[in-house]
Amino acid sequence: MEDVRRVSVFGVTGSVGQSTADVIMHSRDKFEVVHVTANNNADALADAAIRLKAQNAVLACETNISILQDRLKGTGITAQCGEEALLEAASEKVDIVMAAIVGLAGLEPLLKSIENAKAVAIANKEPLVSAGALVMEKAKAHGTLILPVDSEHNAIFQVFDQSQRQTIKRILLTASGGPFRTWSKQQMKEATPAQAVAHPNWSMGQKISVDSATLMNKALEVIEAHFLYAMPADQIHVVVHPQSLIHSMVEYCDGSVLSQMGASDMRTPIACCLGWPQRLETSGARLNLTQALQFNFEPLDHDKFPSVGLAYDALAKGNASCIGFNAANEVAVQAFLNERIGFLEIIKYVESGLNWVDQNVTTKKTSYSLEEITTLDQTVREYINSVL
């Protein structure tokens, strides 16, 4: 990578955003940071902006803008706030955008980034799950490269030979099994939020950690894989790999199974995306292959973890069901974190969201507009909150 790359980091204060900052700082001479954004943590955003020598810092929430302005006074870094400022930042012509805003809130800035950046690295699952067709259509129209940051999809990206796609038999998404892999359903019924977010291999935010505990993260990845790689659902499979060392695999017609390995450190896929198509030095952990390492694989227990089966159902029913699937899960996970519902009830409310879509969305389409997606998403959220 000879040229300095102009990069913006949306969601810089989250776990992926912080890891992205680490990777950039490890190769500081290769990047010019244009925009950094956060939801409402003004102090953490200011710290990141100063550390990365960003040109501009944007708070989505306007409440703490005075804190951000005070912290950045005299640094030469611009402080902005609000949705309009966020979309203005996404409209900047840059080489690559790291899209790491949690939840569906990141969809509109993501779509705007696709219109203006040469490449967009997508770190959060929700936009692809709810708007996969729209995202990929827009990327194709603008010639924008979509780079998956999720460790599983980044692994597939690295071993998926597009020139040989007709010879690919299936994608194999690996799942750690989460913190409750060996628990009984009765034990899972009593699980607390603190236990659910204590992932055995990864350090992640609360929402994705709970998704990992329900295996909803794998369910969402099945839907993502369908859109990212234009693969039929019956060619996307999930296998449990507790060590999280093999991040996913692609099986070809000749029986070859290609995999990508690495330490359980998000800085590896982030470095892959920021440097692509070249390789970038990472500040992350590395596998020590001189040590004895175990590679175990297990079938998925669909009785204990029904979320993956629900994802296939949502895909079969269409885009509206995928929107409802994601929206219901986001609301249910927050309700669990707030100790309003039990762990196993998360899936119950996701099923309620899918049922509501079945009964109330009469016109099923393969692709919805941004306005249609956000309206349906909000309606399902309101419905789930009403039954909660």
C-alpha cells in the first residue's frame, strides 16, 4: 500500500471501532483519518479523534455536543452533531469507510457511504440482514467494494474464489457455541445478562455477545451470507467449532475445504479490510502454531438454539420477514439486558415478530426501499414493545 488511504470510522467508540483505531495506529503512515463518529459518548469520541488526528468528529446525539466541542478546542478537529452531520460525513469521498454503527441505525449512513467511498467495510450485521438486497444493489450500481469485517464472513471472503463460484458446494459458517454451549435448557432459562455477555473466546459489545449466547449471531450470519455471496440458503451451513480458531470454510466440488485461521481477535479481519487487496500489519494477537491446538467440530443443537432455524424460515419467506426477524431480536435482546424477560424468552419474541409479519405484510417483495425498511422495522419494534 504505497498511497495514503483516506478512511472514516463510523462507530469509533464501540468494540470494532476501537480495534479499528488500534489497527490504524499500528500503521499510522498509511492512513489519513477524515471522520470519526459516535452515538453519544463525547469523551470517548474526543479521545479517538485526537488519537487518530481526525479532521472531523460527529456525535449522532446532540445532547453532549458542548462536551465534544470543549474537548476538541484548539486541536483543529471540527466537532459536529446530529443526523444531518452524520450523513454529510458519509457523503465525503474517501477510500474506505469502516461501518461499525450498532444496529439498524447504521443503515442510512452505510447507504450514503456506499455512494461515495471506494470501499465500505461492514462490521454490523443488522443492515445486511434487513436490507441485504438494497445494500448489494447500491454497491453494484456505484462500483463500491463491500468488505465484510465479521470474522466469519471475512474468512469466507478470503477463501471464496469468485472465478470458480460455480464449483462451490457450500459455505460453512463456524460457531463457537457461545457461553451456554454445554448448558442444559433449564440452566439457560435461568441465565443472567452477566452470564450471557461473558463470551468464552471474544471480547465484544453487549448486544452481539447476547446474540452469540442465543446463536442469533449465527442466524443473522446465515442471512448475511445469502446476500454477500449470492448463495442459496441450502448451500449455507452452520457447524459448531468451540475454539474459534477456524473462522469459516468454503467447500468446493472436488472435496477441498478451504478455511481461514487466526486468533480470536477482531483486529485480524479489520486489518484485512483496511489493507485489501494488500496485506496490512496487524496489532492483534497471532496463533502460535508451535503449541498444541485443538480443532473440534460439533453439529448444531437446534433444540437448544432454534434461532438458526428461524433464520432459514425468514429467508424463505422474504425480505419483510428478515426485517421483522432483526427488529424483534434487537428489542428482545435489550429487554433481556434490562432484566425484563428471561434468556429463553428472547426467541419467543423473535417468533412473535415473524408471526406478525406473516399476518400483516401482505405484499412480499424481494427488495424494499430505505423508507419501507425503516417503517416496517419501526412497526415491528413497536409491536414487540407492546407485547412485552
